[in-house]
Amino acid sequence: MGNKEDLGIKIRTMRQARGLTQTQLAELIGQSQSSITMYETGRREPELDVIEAMADVFNVPLTALMSKTISVDDYDFLEALHQDPRLGMLFDRQRRMSSEDIDFMLQMAERITKERDNK
């Protein structure tokens, strides 16, 4: 399998994990639905600016799309997003948070987890 096909599989996996159709992704990144189909099937390779736009939509680092493999952690993350799209909202919001805000949210998550574990 070539690099274009590997990238296409990643695009399709991440798109589906976010619960987006090809048409929705196309609209979000300013491309046509047929272009998304060609990217996902490996018939066409997206330009770097298109890959960057997809990384923004998927809320992943550019390297997640550019690397040759998807790690087990990436699959776990994508599966979690697919199961509960609200997680994507959390990740989207964190982009606008300060480091202190993120620390606070982590502390809150830890408290919630401990409370549930103690029940």
C-alpha cells in the first residue's frame, strides 16, 4: 500500500470517528465531496494546506495525518470520539484554554474519577 492510500485510510478513519460525511468534511475545508473521495481512495493526494485544514477539523496534530502509521493510542482516541462525539467538543474547547485552565480541568476530571471509583 502506498503513501497516498495510507493517508486516505487515515482521512476516512478520522472523518468517520468525528461522525462527518464526506460532504460535511468537504464543506469544512473548502473542497469538493469528490476530492474527499479521491483522497480517501488514494487516487489523489491533498496539498499540504488541505491536510492542515483536515488536521484542524479533526483536532489532531498535522503529524497524525502525515506519519506513515496510526498508533494504537490514535485508534483508541478515534474510537472514543466515534462513540461519543462530545469528546470532540472538549478537545475543540481546549484550544482556547490557557495552560492554567487545562490544569484546572484535569484536576476536575481527577476528582470526578475518584468520586466515581469510591462509590
